[in-house]
Amino acid sequence: MSRGTLIDLLYLVAATTFIIALKGLGSPKRARQGNLVAALGMVIAVVATFFKQIDGHGLHHVGLILLAMAIGVIVAVPAARMVQMTAMPQLVAIFNGVGGGAAALVSITEFNHIHSSHPATYITLEVLLGVLIGTVSFSGSAIAYAKLQELMTGRPVTYPGQQVINAVLGVGGLALIVIILVTGTTTLLWVLLALSFVLGIAFVLPIGGADVPVLISLLNSFTGLAVAASGFTLGSNLLIVAGTLVGASGILLTRLMSKAMGRSLANVLFSAFGSATTGGGASGADQRPVRSGSPEDAGILMSFASRVAIIPGYGLAVAQAQHVLRELGEELESKGIEVFYAIHPVAGRMPGHMNVLLAEASVPYEQLKELDEANSEMQTADVALVVGANDTVNPAASDDKTSPIYGMPIIHADLAENVIFLKRSMRPGFAGIENELLYNPKTTLVFGDAKDTLTKLVAAVKAN
């Protein structure tokens, strides 16, 4: 077997592992194995790429490549291992942005390299699309990071004529690509780069915190498409396969997330949802009676239940209370009480945030139930414990046609015999509307920090 054939075979194996890994990531139970398979595939791809250098052609500046890889390891490994679960969406956003930026830089470098050789039009088009899409992903991910890290407001940032301006920027980028293809000028490449950078920022600014999971998924898809474009530019089948997989799966996930919110993708991207408190806001929240209780009262109620449904939300991640929640579940099970976790697909700040959070706390995968399955079993629960969720359990999504979240599939906690709602205050969720579940006669509110409250709940369950 020749060295070239061996390299192609290794690339084929690597591409296959990426497909297998993607399949594994579709299930919380197999997600970790999927990640490991993908990592193995990437190691194989890198080794195969360095084989090209041994073969006497392919790589240049190997020393700089190794230095860059070392710097990446030094930065990325501590960042990934030390990141708090509340900051995981920020990490995903910034890593995704780096990927898009890298793809754009590869395209710029290749454009300057091939310009003098008068390449075929389609090759130049691939390079320019890599610049446009990669840069949009880079700057858009940077703004998403800033929103999630609260370096700027998480609310939509809007101004008059915003959608028109965004459309002009988008059309302008495509027009520049056509002009560069026709004229072959290199100067306009830098204009395209600057315009793409501004477009990425302008694209993300009007998207609010509640829609960030969809945004992250879409930007991830953009990065995949930019990588695929780089693959065409460099003649790398592996990059084409990997980028296309990421791009296609990202688009599919984006559509699924939009569906889970009961809204179209266009509505998510262009409606500036959550920019203002909508009708039925928090203004009258303190004037309506609610039933509140202590952690001890809630612990007693749960101790005498037969089945408990736990519904986590972003507040659980903020309080970093996932380990205490797992302890509560284990304590209930030790008393013969069945426990399951109802997972809403858009709970949190990135796709699968609650799955990642609970997996980090070693909650058994078998206890996690997705939206439809959880709803089918909710009416058999004696207690539904809502921890840090709000809009994803708001009955207005089903009952109030005037509500901005009407049509969004929710977890029907109200079907349980009793509802225990852990909240810091009566403030509304990201949608800016009151949650009628708080005023349901079967609901008991327990106010306080989620981690502190859950710790008291564990103690109360042990004592009964």
C-alpha cells in the first residue's frame, strides 16, 4: 500500500468516526462516547496530515503549526476543564467563533496565494464565501459571548431601520463577492472582510437571551459551512465532510430548537423577542396572592409522594445546584419514591444545556425524559418540582392566544397533583410575562437561592 493510499484511508476512517460521533451526540446516554469517538477521529486526521510532510509534500511551516497547536492546548484545556456550568454556553460561543475566524483566515491566506495564478471562478467563489461566512460566525459569536457573559445587555438591541440595514449589509456582502469575481481585485477582499465583521455584529444584536440556544446552534452551522468552504479551497475531502456535517446538523438542530419554541426561525432571528416587557408583565405580581411555604414543608410533601417529576431550568445552572439536586433525587429514591427529570429542549442557554448540566452531576441518563415523554407521564406525578425554570412551564403558551409565547410547547407541570416552585423572587422569565402557574392553587412557592433551598429540602426529606 502506497503512503498516499494510506493517508486517504486514514482520512476515510476519520470521516467515518465523525459520522458515528454525530449519531452518538443525538442521545444523552451516548453523548460522552460520541465525543470520545470524535476526538479519536480528529487525532487520526492530524496524524494523517503530518504524514504528508513525511511524504515530502503538503505541509509547510511545520514549526509554526506545532507552536500554534501547543498554544491552543495550553489555552483550551484549562479553559474547558475549569469552566463553570453556568459559563458553558459562553465557552461554546467563543470556541465556535474561533473556528469561524480560523476558517476565514485560511480563506484569506489562500486567496492571496492563488490570486496571481488566475484560478477558476468557482475556486475564488469558495474562498470568498469562506471569508464571508467565517467572519460573520466570528463576530456574531463574539457578541453572543458578550451577551451571555453580561458584558453587555442580554436584551435585544434594536434601532430604527435595523432590519433594512442588516439586509443592505447582507446584499452588499454578496455584491462584493460578485465584483471581486468579475474584477479580480484584492483590495475589495478587505472591504468584504470588514463588512462581514459588521454584519455578524448587526445580525446578533437584536437577538435576546431567551433565543440564544437557537442563535448558538445557527452560528455553529455557519462555522461548519465556513470550514467546508475551506475544505474546497484546500482540496481537503476531510474538511469538506467535517464542515458539511457540522453545517447540516447545525441547521437541523436550529430548526428543531425553533420548533421547540413554537416559533419560526425568521421570528427568532428578526422579531427582537423579549426587547420589552409584554402584556401581563410583572407590574401586578406583588398584588396577587400566592401560596408560599418553607423548604421543610416542601420536603414533607415530597417524602410522602410516590412519584416526583423534577423540571430543571437555567436558574439551576446559575445557582450551581445540580449536585445537590442529584443528592435530593437519590434521597427520594432511597425512600422508594420514583424520580424522573423532565427536560425541555430550550431550557438553558445552549442546546442540551440541561442534559449537560445533569450529566456533569452524574444523574442517570435513564431518568431524563424529553418533552413529549415527560408530558405523557406528568399527570402520574404526585409532585412536580420546578427548579429555575419559568417560561418553559408557563401555561400561557397553551392557554393565552395574546401571549408572546403562545404556541411554544411546554412541560405541563400543572398536570401533576402538586407543584413545588423554587424561585428567588416573583420576577418573570426571559419572555417578560407572568407565569400563571405561580398562582395555581396546587402550586407552593419556596423562595430563596436554589442551592440553599435544595440543601434544606434534602435535610427535610432525610428527617421524614
